[in-house]
Amino acid sequence: MRLPTQTELELLAALGAKRLTGRELAIRYKDHVEKSISYGTLYTTMARLKDEGWVTQEDSADADGRLRYFQMTGAGVEVFNERHKFFTHLFGAGAKA
């Protein structure tokens, strides 16, 4: 299993346990990470996460056009929690400067 990149981890964190559209995810990403992400980067990265089995993708439509929904899978939760635990241990309260 490969490790997720920083951007992939940030998107998984922004997605959390929710089922979000790409537009909603971009807003949450900006709120959580405090930087914006282009839709091209978002959708390309989410396609990689889908290929890894870390998220599901469902296409739909509304009056405004096409919607693409994303939701984290069990494997996505597992890889996110594993990386979160690693970084918490590495940089957590017990770390010495």
C-alpha cells in the first residue's frame, strides 16, 4: 500500500465522514487547510483516491448541472487514521524540541 500525499491527506481530512460534492469539498478544504484548491487539482486528486479505494464517487445532476459526490471508504478511514496517528506521535505533545 502506498502512502497518501499531503494534499490527499488534507482532502481526506476535509471530507471526513461526510458525503460531499466536489464544490462542497473545495469549500471545506479551504476552511480546514486555509488555502484554496483548484477544481482541476481536486478532481484529479480525488480520482487517485478513488483508484486507491480510499473514496467512492457518484455522479449525479441538479438544476445547475453535474454533481460529483465523494465519500470516504473504510480503507480511506484506515489509511487516514494510520497517518494521523503517525504524525501525532511524531509531532505530538510528547515530542521533544
